[in-house]
Amino acid sequence: MKKFMFPALFMAGVISISAQTDKSALLESLEASQNVSQDVTPTATVKTSTRLFKTKDDLTSVILIIPSGSVVSVLGSDSTYLIVSYQENKGYIFTKHAVIDKVPNTFKELQSNQPVKEAQSVQTETDGRYEALVSKYGTAMAARLYAGKIWKGMNSEMARDSWGAAEKVNRVVNGNVIREEWIYRSTWLYFENNTLINWGPAKK
């Protein structure tokens, strides 16, 4: 009886090991297929040297400069920026500075021609405004104005570049002092001799 049990146990062990080997082989093949299916991250080639920003709301937060011709992984996008990964750094670059090489099916907004045209027109307008601000004020100040910031001590031209023209301007000249109240839809700005002194909510 013992003679028969040993071979039977041995065969059962072999079958079990081979079954586990088959399962591990199956798991490996499944993992490989999943890796292939997940490998749909689009890439883009940088056309010109560009800055990688940590956040798009603060254009002074430059992580590094990406050289021209570099390939980056694209994680997302909007009309102005691409969210990219480059050398284990994640951040934002201007869309106009790169060409997307491969776009996955999940980027449905890029499949339609109409949204792409709209996005391009918005991009051209906003990028042109930012570049004009940089040439006029420098990068740090341009970033604040481009984000629509105001602060006490800024001059009236900066305020206009940040918020645009006011709906109404009340002006009083008293000797050498020029006082102006700029009224926007929900806020008023108060200037003395072209310097922003104060602001508050507009009366309805």
C-alpha cells in the first residue's frame, strides 16, 4: 500500500507544481498584455527650448528648461498648456512649444476638428497677451498681471493690463493731485496720481 501511495503523492505534487507554473505563466502573460494596453500615454516632441513650470498659475515656478527636440510624456492638456512628464519631473509647458506624436483614444476632445480649432484660437490670443506682458514688464510681473492680480502701489497702466478697461471712470483734479475711481462690474479701484490706493465692492 505504501508503495502505491508514494508514487501517487509524487504525481499529485508534480501536477500541482505544473498547474502553478501554468497559472504563473498565465499571470505573466496577462500582466504583459495589461502593460501593452496601458502603454497609451501620448508623447510630444519639443519644437523649441521651453520652460517646465511647476504650476501654470505661477510662471516663475520654473523647474527646468527642456531642450529642443526632447520627447516628453503628455499626461493631459488644455487650450494653453500641456501637462507633461520629463526626466521624472512633472509640470506644465506651453502647448505651442511641442508637437504631439501619438494621441490615445481617451483624448476624445482632440478627435473632433472643431474643438481643436477653437482651442488653437484661444491659445494664440492668450499666449500673445502673455508674451506682450513679458516684453513690457518682465517675467515675474507679467505672471502676476496675466493672472489678473492687483495690488496697492501698482500704476494705472498695470491695472489696465491686468483687468482691462473700466466700464466707467470718475476723475477729479485738485491742484497737483489727480484722483480717479475706476468702476468695474463688481469692484471699484481708487487711484491717486496714477497709483492704486484702494479698492472695494461696487454699489449696485
